Amino acid sequence: MSTDVYEELITEQKRVALLGSCGHVLGWDRETYMPRGGAEHRANQLSLLAGLGHQWGTSPRIGELLEQVEGTDLGDADGAKAVNVREARRQFDRATKMPQKLVEEISRVTSLAQQAWIDARKEADFSKFQPWLEQIVSLKRDEAQAVGYGDGIPYDALLDEFEPGTTAAEVTAAFTPLREELVKLVGGIRESGVQPNHEILTRTYPQTAQAEFGTKVAAAIGFDFDRGRLDVTTHPFCSGFGPGDCRLTTRYDEHHFPGAFFGTMHEAGHGIYEQGLDPDAFGTAMGSSRSLGIHESQSRMWENFVGRSRAFWNHFYSDAQSTFPDALGDTSLDDFYAAINDVRPSMIRVEADEVTYNLHIMLRFEIEQPLIAGDLQPADVPSVWNEKFEQFFGIVPKNDSEGCMQDIHWSAGLIGYFPTYALGNMYAAQFFNAAARELGDLHTMFAKGEFEPLKNWLNVNIHQRGQQYRAPRMAEVVAGETLSHEPLVEHLNSKFKPLYRLD
Amino acid sequence: MSTDVYEELITEQKRVALLGSCGHVLGWDRETYMPRGGAEHRANQLSLLAGLGHQWGTSPRIGELLEQVEGTDLGDADGAKAVNVREARRQFDRATKMPQKLVEEISRVTSLAQQAWIDARKEADFSKFQPWLEQIVSLKRDEAQAVGYGDGIPYDALLDEFEPGTTAAEVTAAFTPLREELVKLVGGIRESGVQPNHEILTRTYPQTAQAEFGTKVAAAIGFDFDRGRLDVTTHPFCSGFGPGDCRLTTRYDEHHFPGAFFGTMHEAGHGIYEQGLDPDAFGTAMGSSRSLGIHESQSRMWENFVGRSRAFWNHFYSDAQSTFPDALGDTSLDDFYAAINDVRPSMIRVEADEVTYNLHIMLRFEIEQPLIAGDLQPADVPSVWNEKFEQFFGIVPKNDSEGCMQDIHWSAGLIGYFPTYALGNMYAAQFFNAAARELGDLHTMFAKGEFEPLKNWLNVNIHQRGQQYRAPRMAEVVAGETLSHEPLVEHLNSKFKPLYRLD
């Protein structure tokens, strides 16, 4: 009896997820190939699917099934059954608290806002984006009220969507000491006088060669192109449609090597996570990625801990030299390695180095919180952004396109999302250390082009665990400690201090 | 009150169409960009959407709304309201008459049969396809019984799905005299001894240049690339997702110019129709294309009446020469024009010339009818095909892959579909004449690169009329005569007799 109820619950969940995955295809197409004239119809399509998914996901039948199954013995609390029910309950409660009209309105507005953002960003004209940002902030505040939150912090309700169970206070508790250490390291680097030759990376890297090289490397680290692809979009992303189909995107600049290359590594890291999920558990918690922070731990591990390591380039550099002979033919590995690890204040988050990146996140976190609390008006975002930017980095964006309009997130309604990037950096360091403790020296493997041990370890220890644990608990189980800034700080210090001849 | 009921009906219809259009995006992606590993999940997604669409389209509520609204005054019988209700009724009745089990069985069998067809065709082994054809014919006969038909002709029920209101008897009445005229013309051409230099078209035409040229020409004749795109697939098609978004596909062969070029013109013709539909009426009969025959009248008009005309190439040939200097630099327009209008019996329908193409259709029509009537067994299709082929073309296929297994249609359950191709040719001639009567000499315009007058005329007289009239009545209203073979015969004679120095 309890098994039948559980099976019916799982069937319902899979059906909702399958419908949701249709929306992912439409969302991917909107960013990659949709002609501009299709925007309005696409918004209607996505709104229909989102509304329907919400309706299915909040059907009274699921509520009944949950109540019935929760009254039975679900076995081990960390077992598949208990986990699937626990997370289904969380999802159901969150979804049922959201009025259907709000869900549809958010879908409709953000779909149109993204086109407005593209135009406004192209023209560096914030006034064209501002009315959309106002609508979105207002809708997200409505969402926070609808979903509810403890401790009087509406922002927690939004953060919880992306990082279940983690609060703004916990993020702040991790960010505060991290920021202190980063400021120290950045200061030391600035004062070191060491200046990598950044010009190396702005030579001519033909797009076709970049695409070929990026694809080859993504495949080498374990992204399976029989079950995915790589396309071009304005803002790179990874979208897992379901078993056997995961789409990565990147963007190419023929005079900026790191953008597409590390972007591809980053998205491939997300893709390897998606491809590592249990296909039979698709649509259930045990077959789903844990949280954005954990997702980001995977992308940033492959991008930074692997892709920006000396060992990685010991293996790939000669290949890079023959792929880009004009740009790299006469450049030493040492100079190249220093250039891709050039730490300096810069405008664009996605192009930031491994150290200052986290400061970009903290800045957004400090703007999003008062926006949602109602203490900051959307109209004032550009001036507050520029002020804080100067305070954090000592420089000021020359316009809002390289300032507060650089990211797609807000136009897509993704507020409460940014902190997960820095959480991901911290978790990445924790997991990387745990893998090394178990597998031995990973850098020795990278230098031989051996990435499978790390990939397999991640498959077993992270990917196949699905949503078995909440993120901080996962860190405890996998790495022996809850969320901590220390492994990341250690990693950064031990990598960058020698590079900049500090201490 | 009646208005409220009508509005609710329209809202339901638009909702079903919007959901269907999500499936179109997924179907397009499957053919264009989906990695092979995504096939199973995609099948699940499409099956979910199709099942849901069927469920919505046959909901008792629509039946109630129809009954209520049909009891009220719907105004002019050719007005939007009456038309939308009339066609909604047709769609609803057809859908509700189909037992769910039959729908599912057809979907299951055709999905497997298509794979069997691919394999059987590769091996030129009809015996591997025969059991599938038997099942499909049997299921389609069940479908005819379920849907119902007048005059004791089950085939009419199948034809009606693609060409509403047109019967096999009406098709035969048009095909019989058409065939007589075609046989005369083909005989004359054969005996003329004139042999265009076909080799011209098999020289090297680089793919990038073909894509550029095809895109330029498609845009020039009026396909709007802000509201559509052109991609590459194994089997070319056009898919209108809805207002503002219509996707064309083609396939390139660097040693066969006409394939991609006229394929692009053909699909662009379909696309111009889709783009010409009234966007505000999306999802209703007044915002939908009329029938496959009318759709094909548009694609084949742009492909043949425009794209294979001398006037068209008067305008475009120098451009073609500079785009393909190696292939066409030393070739005269006369020789090129003769080559693209080379008439000769050939095995493959999709590669046939404008004249013999119709004979390929008649042959299939003459096989499909006894198959569905039960007077021809699937096992006998190859021998009947070959017999008829010799009778029609004077040649015999060397195997069943270039014979009765060349088309995907039967394996996909599309029986009753083929006649619409030749109906399209006849309607194309009728509409083309009507446009010329109103606009003046179209060829003079083409020679100056002026395609907008024809496109605008089609927009107003065909596209924006949606499903206002059934196809033969549309011909009456637009061209002053019901379906007729004569304008097509006139067109073919006046074009090909001079080319082959006949009379």
C-alpha cells in the first residue's frame, strides 16, 4: 500500500520534471537560435509550460500522496525513499505557496525583460532596463512574501530556492572572513609589483580554432558530446534537458582567449555534473543536482582547480601552441601560466580571476539584499553599483553595460542566485581536497592528461548522490567539514603567493 | 452570452495550439541539433505533449462549448466567427472519433516502422518492411472506419485529414485529364531529341556559398529572417512555431546545385505562407493554413513558377555566376536555364522535374487507394509499383529502395498525403494566373528582382484568409474557378514546348 502511494508520487514527480524539461529546450533555443521576432510567442509558450508545471506540481493529489506516504516507514533517513519524499515535500510546500498568477507573471515578464536587457546593454542605456528591473524586483518581493521566511529576512526566501536551507546570515558568516583574506591577498599581489604579460591572451585566436580546442578539452575532461553539445550565446550557460541531452554554450572573442576557453571548461564542469546524475532517477530528488552552490563547485573546480593549474597546461600547452601558433608559438609556458592567473581588479565578473571573482559576488550580494528588503530602489542601482565597485576594486565602470547590466541574472528574475557562485568556490576547494586525500596527487594525474579519476570520484561522491544531503551536510559527509572558507583561502594563498613571490 | 461561450472556445483552441507549438520546437530541435543520446528522452517529451494536446483537444468542455455556440447566430457563414466554429467542430469530431487506443497504437507502430523502413531501405529488402506496412495499412483502415466517410470510400477519410472536404473522386477527376496531357508532353520531350547539359549542375558548389546564396534569395522573395531561420537537416522541412518564428531546413550536396537551392525556395514558399498568417488569429482556423494542398501550392509556386522561370534567372544569374565562378563562370544563362528544367523520367520523386513530378504522385495515389480498400495486399506493392512505373515512365526501378520504399510517408502512417502534392501544383497554377491577371506580367517583375507584389498578393488572397474556405472553394473565390488541371497544363506546355522546340 505505502509502496503504491510512493510509486504514484514518483510518477507524478517524473511527469512534472518531464514537462519542465520541455521548457528547458525552449529556453535553450531562445538563447541560441530563436529569431528575434519569436520572442513574444516564446514568452507565451514558456508561460504556458511554467503555469502548467506549477499546476501539476501543486495538485492536491500530490499533497494527499505526500501526507499518506509521510505516515509510513520510509526507512533510512538518507535512503532514496526518504530523500525523495523529503525533497518532494519541500518542493510542494514552496510551490503551493506561490499563486499561479504570480508564477505566470514572473515567467512572462522575465521572458520579455531578457530581450529588453539585451537591447539596453547593447546601447549602454540603463533607463531602458530600469522599468523591467522594477517589475522584477517587485515580483520577487511578492514571491518572498508568498513563500515565507524566518528571521524577518525576505531575501532568505529567494536564496532558499537556489541553495535550500542556507540563509543570508550563513552566507555573510562565510563571506566576511573570506573577504578579509581576499583583500589581504589582493593587496599583497598589487604591492608585489609582479605583472604577468596579459597581452599574450589578447593576441589573435581564430574562432574556429578556439571552438575546436575548447571542444577537445571539454571532451578530454569527461564531457560526453554524444549526450550533449556546445553552442554560442551572448551569456554562456549549461542546460541539462534530461538523460542523454545536456547543452553547453559559450561566446568567442578572437582577441580574448580566456573568455571562451575557461567559459567552456566552466560549463563543461556543470555538464559533467548533469551527465553524472542517475538517469533512472530523473525527475526525483535522487536524480537531481543538489543546489546551485554544489553545481558551481563542479564548474569552478574544472575551470580553476583543474583548468588554471600548472599541471593541466603541462599536458595541454604544446597542443595549444600548435592550435594557436601565431599567438603562442613563441610564448613560454611560464608566461602563459602567469597570464591566465593574472590577478587584477576588472569590470566583468565572468572574466575575473580566481581571486577577485569572489569580490564581484559579494558586491552583488550587498546590492540584492537591500533591493529585496526595499531599502534600495532599482533606479539607484547604477550609482550604488559604481560606488561599491570603486570601494571594492578601486576602479569605476565607464558605463552600465560593463557595470550593473553586465549579467543576465536580474533580467531573468534570478535574485538570490549570485551568492551560490562564491559558495561554489568554497565547496570546490573542500571537495578537491577530499578527492586528493583519496586519490593521491591530482596534479600529477593532470600533467599526464588523466582526468578520469577525478571525474569518476565526483560521479560517485557528488553526482550520484543527487539531493541525498543538503549542501553543508554534503560537505561534511564528503569532505569531513561543513561549509568553510578556509580550504579556498589555503588554495588561493598556496597558488598565488608563489606566483607573485609573496612572503 | 454567445460571445462569452465563443470567447471561451477560442481561448481553449489557442491554448491547445500553443501547447502544440511547444512540440514543434522540440521536433525541430530533434532534427537539427539534438545529440543522438537525447533521442529517448525527447521521445518521452514529445509523447507527453502529444498526449496532453489530444486530451485538451477532445475535452468534454470543448464539446459543450461547441454545442452551445452552434445554437447561436454566428453571422456570415464566411465570417471569422462561423469559420472558426465550423473548423473547430471538424477538428473536435475527428479527434473524438479516434479511440485513444488506436491513436496510441498508430503512434507506437509508426515510430517503430520508421526505424524498420530506414533499415529495409538501406538493405533494399522489402520483406523487412512488409510486416510493418501490413500493420500500418490495417491501422489506417481502422482509422478510416473510426472517423467515417461517405460514398463507401474509406480512403476519403484519410485524404480528408490532409485536404479537408476533398474526395478521392475529385482528385481522380483532376488527375485523369492531367495525366493524359502530361504523357503527351513527356512523349514530345522524349522524341524532341533535345538534351540539356545536366552536368552543369553537378560541378562543385561549395556549401558555404550555397547557404549564402540560398539565404539571400529566400530573403529576396520575401522570407523574413527576423522571424525565421534556415538550418540543415537530413530531410528538409518547414515548421511554423507560431507568430514571429518559422524555421526552414535544407540539405547541401556540393555536387548537386538544385537540391539545396530549389529545396530552400520550396521551404521558403511554405515559410512565406506561415509568416503571412494573421498572428492575432494564431490557434484559430482563421489564423491557420488551409490544407496541405494549399500549402504546397505556395511552396511549389515559389520553387517552380518563380525559381525555375527564365525571368527569375535573368535577375539572379550574374549573382549566381559570381557566387559559383568555378561552376558557372563560363556557362551561359541559356544552358543553365535548360539544365534546371531538364525533363526526364527518373526514379526518385523528390528529385523529379516539374512535369514528371505529378506522375510520381499519381502512381502513389493509384496504389494507396486499393491498399486501403483492401483490393491490394501490401505484399504485392513492389510488383504493382514496378509495373505501374514502367507504364508511367518507361523505366523500372532496379530495387525497392529506389522503388516503393523511397518515401518516408507510409512508414510514418501518412497515407492519403501524397495527392496533396499534385493538388498543390494545380492550385499553384490557378493562383499564379489570378495574381498575373490582377498585377500584370509577373515575369517582367521577376526580371527586375521585384517579388513583393506577388508576395503581398498571396498574403492578402491566400495567407490572411486562413481556413475561411475549403480549398476548391478558395480556388473559386481567388481564381474564379474550382480545382482544375488546365492552368497547370497550360503553364507546363507554354514553358516546356519552346524549351524542347515542340510544335
